[in-house]
Amino acid sequence: SPHCSQHAVLRTMQVDLHGSTVLVTGGTRGIGRALVEAFAEAGAHVAFTFRSSTDAAAALVESLEEQGTETLSLQGDVADLDAAQAHVNAVTEHFGSLDVLVNNAGITRDGLLLRMGEDDWDDVIDTNLKGTFNFCKAAYMPMMRQQSGSIVNISSVVGTTGNAGQTNYAASKAGIVGFSKSLAKELGGRNVTVNVVAPGYVQTDMTDELDEETRDSILDAVPLDRLATTEEIAEAVLFLAAPASDYITGHVLQVNGGLSM
């Protein structure tokens, strides 16, 4: 659509990240893929993690390298601290620095608390919240030594508003906010910023599967009367990762079409 192509043009004009290295967790689909592509378009070297989608990861690397972006794909589980450390080490060894970290990897295991199994709770907290902890911990020393860096953690509108059937997901996403504000205070003196982007409902494979009634009820709650595109979320992250926002830290940027008002 003209809307999207116009945005793409604006993005390349405004954000220049040539020479920067970016690591995105959960980079093969949805918001993660849009992030990887947006950072590549802005001129950065891009590394991304994935857990199981080997074919999608290989295809993404191939497509980016055809466009001239140096790309590194890293397979593993974000919930594993040793794997996170190994991934960050691989990025700094390959590219020489880590300038931007985006913690995007996330899962849902929805259900009412009454019926929620312990595994449903643990898996979501381990991936969404502990995964964020793992990669921030791994990136802490490289960014401190550089005395520069930007960390952007992906939360969700439900981290603020809550949502029935998502106690585990909402807890993980609210946890990311408190975690990020605390880390922003720790790293501020070393010129490292830590911010949060909290999307609302986004047009992805998951929302494509919703029935019409559910979809209509979602749109009724959104003042802008539409879902976000993955590119719009990526642009918000790009802004917080770019030099234009060097004096912004500990901030939660709500990108939800007015849903949280």
C-alpha cells in the first residue's frame, strides 16, 4: 500500500545505522522479522536468534545478504543463559561490537488461571521475562566497555492493562517494564539506554487466525480502528535504537492505536 511504501522511504531517510551491529531475538517471523528487515534497511549489520524455524532463518539470511547486509543467524533457546552468552559472544567476535539489542522473542500459553498448568506459567515466564534477563545480562559487559549501546525490550499493552486468560503473559510483559526501568538506572552512567516498546494488537499470523467476532471486538476497543502493521512496531523500535533518542532512557513507548487510553 502507499501508506507502507511511504513509511519505508521515510525510515531510510531518517535513520542511518551504517556501521552499527544489532541483535534481535526471535527474528524469523512477525514483529521480529520486520525488525531484522528494518535494521538492515537502515544499514546495520544484523544478527538474530531463532529456536526451531531453520528454513525461515536460512531464507531470511539469504534475502538480506542479497541486499548487501552482513547477517548472522543464531539458533538456540532464549531461556538458556549459557546460549544467550554464547550468542552475544558470537556477535561481538564476528562484528566487533554490539550496539543495539532488541529482546523480542516471546510466546503465549493462554488460558484462565483456574486451568493453567504450571508448565504454561513457567514456559511463558522463562521465554519472555527470563529470556530478556539472559540477553541483557550477556550484553551488559560489552556495552559497558564500549560506553555506548541501546537496549529495546518488547513488552505489550497487556503488561499495563491486563487481559483475562493471559495472567502468565501479562505478568511476563509487566515484569519486562520494571526490569527495563531498573536496568536503565544501572547502565545510564555508561551511556547505555534501556527502553521498552509496548505494542497493542498487531497484524501477524496469530491475529490472522481470529474469528470475525473476536476481531471486531478488538477493533472496537482501538480508537484508530485497525491493527498495527509489524513495520509500525519496527519503526518505533528503530527510533529508540537510533541516535535521535540518545537522551531517552527508562521509557515505555505505547504503540497501540490508543488502546491503553
